Amino acid sequence: MIVKKISLAVTALFSLSMFSQQTAEVSREIKPEVKLSYLDSVKSTFKKDDLAAKVDSLWMNELVSLDIYDDLTKDIQTINKDVTVDEELPTELLKQRLAAMNAKSPFEIEYNQGLENIIKSFLKNRKKSFSRLMALSEYYFPIFEETFAKEKVPLEIKYLAVVESALNPKAVSKMGATGLWQFMYGTGKQYSLKIDSYIDERSDPLKATAACSDYLTRMFNVFNDWELVLASYNSGPGNVTKAIRRSGGKTGYWDIRNYLPKETQGYVPAFYATMYLFEYHKEHGINPERAVVKNFETDTVAIKNQMSFKQIADLLDMPQSQLQLLNPSYKLNVVPAYQGEQNFLRLPKDKIATFVSNEDKIYAYVKHESEFKTIPSRLAMKIAPKGKPVRDTQSLEVSKDKEIQFYKVQKGDNLGAIADKYNVNISDLKKWNNLKSNAIALGKSLKIKSDVDTSAKVVKEPKVLPAVEKNTEEAVASAEDNDKVSIQTVEYVVLAGDNLGSIAKKFGTTIADLKELNDLSSNNIGLGKTLVVSKIVTEIHEPVSTAIASNSVDSFKKKAPSAKSVGEDYYVKKGDSLYSISKKYPGVTISDIKKWNGIKDEDIKPGMKLKING
């Protein structure tokens, strides 16, 4: 009996040691040593700040969404002030509220049937829009009020930005008026707003508001009536002067309104209707949506060297959309560096702390990144072969199908966050799922086509040109350097509903660049036409050994990436998906990874080893 027990104990001990050994082997297999990229090595040394200011993604999308702007602009232009609207609001009660507003305002707010009809129209059709606008106002109104208070401009003028742009700094009218205050190009220049290839200060909330305040003060010195100032802001002082003459010399807005342009006739009433809804939103059951970040929770830092939003977003772990929200005046998502001038970047205060504490490392990383940009993209277009590139059927890779995934909407989700997660556009999500608005139901399955458009074709073996010395046009024609330059051409076939603007947005370029690349003299493009959407120039160096030592940028050089990294193994990390992994390897698709690893579905787990181009 004792011998039997001893045998069982020895067997159990042996099994336990074998199990421990197998567990250790499995542990070693699923937890390999992962080499850090230069970006990760820089970020790992950052001094962290404990502040947790975070911008809600839905609110960020509202700030850059143009749907409210389009709706309000259409309303102001088309509302018939003479048509009675069926909406519960007693006339006597409205008169009392307008009188209360008039008592504490320098404007002459008087009841009339046209104003009542516009207020009721907004209440009936735009309640949800005003709920969203009130959330935006928490960010922008303090900026406006501070400027207007300094210049002795009535604070109620802040509501003018709602009427003009629906509080969207990226709003552009059909006539080209831009920004929160809708300045035309000439007016912006007249009031010293910088407008160049990188910057448009008409979209800068601080500088554009200062210019608006200056304009309004000058117009008040001319008309001495704030209602006429508003009318002149919309139609120009010349039209107001003509209306005064045609009315026989009358100077009250309501006396000359019928002599003003049609749009201006509804402009001042729309301003008053907006003021009314902001003042009495609680009485009408309009609940403002939540604004997570307010202007006082942000700060600015002077930028010493040119850097892109992508570089900043990667370094500070924040979405590019947040940078676009806080810095709308930078047109190309790049903060430029001008000699003798300073440009500033606005960030949440916790990110400011991280930036300032690690400036040297941040600029070192940006310098490292810039070393692989051989020449500006416009210069690359000029040296690239004219006309369409010769296509070799063996050198073209055309994806046959888009990868379709399904995502189940969870609590707290919104279209903006989901689009950000899968690197797609909100408009595409809505189109793929036949959504009429941004509202999505909890538990709904959304179809996501995560691969690139099937009609985009990439030349995998680009033509090799003579070497180009960095950043010097004179060196373009020189072939003395041992390095070489490769040009990758990306093409796109025009589909139904496409236009140059939508194509430029899809590929992150501009209409001007598309026209230059394709020698277009107008914005008209035919269905089925093949457009060159970009030409990417990459400098190919001779192989060098690479090393990273104590965050030094000069301690290593980076070889230009090939189309696919041959024979490389990738270990799945937490949060990875086949889509995010494919994006790490230029030219690699989800289908490739599945084929190389015998994967039938997209179920991958942390620690799993994947062969890349196995």
C-alpha cells in the first residue's frame, strides 16, 4: 500500500514538472520579445501627465460636421415669413418674452408675424439641431464674448456665428465665404487675416472673431444702428444704403426690409429667432448636448519646426480629428514653420504638459521622419514622367473584393468612434448601412468595408529615376548620387456620384493637385475616367545596419520600405485586427494574411504568430 502511494506521488510530481515545462514553453511561444519601433521607443521615455482631459469623439464630429450649416443656410434662404406655422406657442406669451429680451439688449427686438413664423419654424423643424448647437456654443461663445467685451460690441452678436456658419470653422459658402464669421477672401485680407497655402485664418476662432469685431464696430460708426449693421454684414453696406434711399430715407430695419435682397430679409429675423431659442430653450424642451471640453481646458504652444498632424497625433496618442477641431486654420493638416514668424498649436492641457516636457524628443522624432521625405510632392509631380504611366499587367495589383466586416454597436458607441476605429469615413458607414442620420441603435450590426476601393490600382514596381538630392530643385536632373528614387502611382476610376472634391477628400489631397496631376482645365470629370490621385516619391538607400541607442536620431538610418516585408513574423498584440496589421505592411491585404496563415475567418488572439508574405 505504501509503495503504491509512493508510486502515485512520483507520477504526480513527474506530471506536474512536465506540465510546468509545457506551460513555460507555451508562455515563451506566445510572449516573444517584441522590437520597439523608433516612435514607440521615443514615447516610452515620455514623462507622463496624470490629467485625463479627453474629447468625446461624437462631439468632435459635430464640430466638423457641415449638416447643420447646410440646413440652417437653406432655412434662412427659403423660409417664407408670411406662412403661418402650426406650432404650440401662444402669441401673447411670445410677445412678453420678446419684450423681456428687448429690455436687456441694444437691439430693437419687436414682435411681428414674420418673426413669430420663423421662431415656430425653427421649433418645429430644428429642435435637434439647436440642441447640438448649444453644445458647440460652450466651446466657442466664451471666445466671442471675451473679444466683444473688449471692443464694446454687444455680446448678443455671438448668435450671429450660429446664423452665419452653424458654429463650424470649416464652413464654406457657395460664394467662397469661409469660417465661423464667413469672410470672403478680399474681406479677410482687408482685415489682415493670413491666407496662404498652409494657413487660412478666416477659420481661426480667435483671429477671425477679432476681425469680425473690427468690421462691426466700423459699420456701427456708419449706420449707428445694430440691426442695419447686421443687414450690412450679410448683404454689404452698399445694399443697405440703396434700401434706405428706396424707402424714402427711412433708417429702421423693419422699414427698409422689403427693399433689401431676399436673403437679407430673413437674415435679421433668423438672428432674433436664434437668440430666442438660446434664451428660452428650457421652456421648449430643448436640452443641450454635452460638451466635454471647453476652451479654457486648452492651451497653445509655439511650434519651432514644421510638423504634421499625423506626427503630433502619433506622439501624443490623440486622434487627428481632435487636432483638426482645435486647429482649424491649418488647411493641409500641417503646422508650418515660417522664418521670422511663429505658429501655434492648440492642445488639451494634459497634452500641452506632455509636449512641453518632451519637446527635444518630439522635434528629434519629427526631424528623423523628415529625413525620408526626399522632395516636396509638387516637385515630385513635376519630375515624374508626363502622361499616364505604362502599365505592366504583372506589376499591377487590383483587389478583387473589399473585405467586409460586421460590427455590433455597443453602449457608448457612435458613428464617429466606429469610423475612427476602422479608418473609414462616416459618410461611407452611412452609405454601406443605408443610414439616413448619425443615430445608431444599440446592438445593431453595421457592415464595414475596410479594404481600399476596388478601382484603386497601385503600381508595385515603379520606374526608377536618377538620384535626387533632398530638397534641392537643381539636383533633380543630376544622376551623380548613388541613391535612387522610386515613384509609385496611385490611380482611381471615377464612379457614379463622384466629383473632384469627394475624390480629393477620399485620398487626402486637394482639387488643385488632382487637376495638376491629370492636366484638367475644369472640374468636370467623366464617369469611368481613370485619374492619377498621387505620385509617391521614395528615396531608396544602400543597405545599412540599423540600431537604436538611447533615443538618438542620428544613431540609425531607415531603409525605404519594400512593397511587402518578406518572410517576417508578426506577433498579435492586444487590440490588433487583421485590418490594422495589414496597414503596417505597405501592399499587404487582409486576404494575403489569411492566405499565408491558413486563416478562414478573422478570429485572431494576442500572442498568435502570423507569417507575413510567408
